[in-house]
Amino acid sequence: MKKSGKIIISCLFISCVLLSFFTVIGSTHCLLNIDPGFGKAPVIDGIIDTSIDEWSEANKTSNLDFLNTSSNPSELWALQSSSNLYIAISFNLESHKETEFVGLMISNSTSNNTINYKDAKIVQFVNISNGEYEYKDYNVNDNIFTIDSQQDGSEGAAGLKGKNVFYEFKIPLRISNELEDVVLEYSSAYSFKIIYGESNSYPNSIKNSTTIIINILQPPTTETDYLELSLFILSIVIFSVTGVIIIIYTFKVITIKKQIRRIVR
């Protein structure tokens, strides 16, 4: 084989290796990107109420890389109203710890760099068998968790049914005027780290985590109901015309009474 041929083959081999390397690197940074659905606010109580389909308008995904088992993948629901973001997470484990927790660490941007996570919402079970839990809101500074003195409108709840556990979170948006460590703005995207652990020592007890991107969307514009608007205008016209007729009729009655009094005199 000629020297030039060997050089070409060597270059092709190196190119293939580099291409494979960058493909792997790129795939590891490809985060799950979620647009919430718009709908009616669910009740934050740790229960999926199937009778009213309270999460039916949410964007649901089973592609969450979080505590998955072969038969029961973890699931996530994302739902947005005009003033709040709602997130629910469900997964199945063969054995649940009595003091397990799930939390949301929120970045101030789409960056998943530790220093950018400034807020944490955690639902911490105290006794999972009895359904006893606490909701905690933390300020995060360089991965140091400090309890917030106020929850500022956020909520969290959880419930266990069989081997399946369901966690719910409510997080205010900018429009709510609530003060949050990370303010979620319309038309912006944020990195959320979903964390799991088995005791109440943060961040040391975090055993599993995954990161997603959630896009905070502008609420959809409400379409004008022209039939309803027409009926409203028609009712105003009818009411106004009726009022004018009553005024004219009353005036004529008063005038006639005055004329009758003059005749009698």
C-alpha cells in the first residue's frame, strides 16, 4: 500500500473517532425540553383525582430519566396557568424509604451549572407509611441550602399509593407578585433539577437527579366570542330603548295629569 493511501485511511479513522466522541458529548447535554400545557389549576394535595381529570390539560412525558424501572418509567406533568407553574412527578419503587423526598432545584437561566441554581422546593416525607410530609422552600447559594422564612405562594404535596408515589409542586410566576429566589418570567426558559433522596440533609442526601428545561410561555390569547358579544350589545340596546320609552311615557302621563287639573279648575 502506498504511503499516501495509508495517510488517507489514518485521517478517515481519526475523523470517525472524533465524530463519535463529539456525538456522545452532544447527546449527554441534550436535556429534555418541555412546554407546559395551559389549563385549570390542580389541587396540590398529593393525589391524582381521576374523577375530574385535574392534570388532563398538562403536558405529560414518560421520557423522564429519573428513578426508572423496566416496567414503570417515571412520569412528569407540566401545567401552566396565567400566574403559576404546576409540576407533578410520579415513579414506582419496590421499596420506599420512610423519609424519602423529591425536590425541584431551579436555575436562574437554562444553565445547569451548580452556581446558577438559586431556589429549591422540596416535599420531605416524615413518615411515608402514614402519609406525613413537610413542604420546604429553600434559598440556594453555591449548593448551600438555607430555609426561606416565607413560602411566598409556592406549595408542595405528596402521596403514596401502593408502590407508586406522586409529588406535586406549585410555583408562582412573575405575574403573581410573589417574591421568589428565582423569578419565572413569561417567554423565558429555565433549568430544573429534579432531586431524590432518603433523608432530610441537603444536598448531602441527594442520591439521584435529572435535569430538564421548562419553557414559561405567554398565556394564549382568548378568542372573542362574537355571539356572546352580540347578545350583550343587543341587551344593552333593548334596555336603553326600554328606558327611553318608560321616560317618555312617564313624561306624557305627568303632562296629561297637569292638563286635567287645569280643566277641573
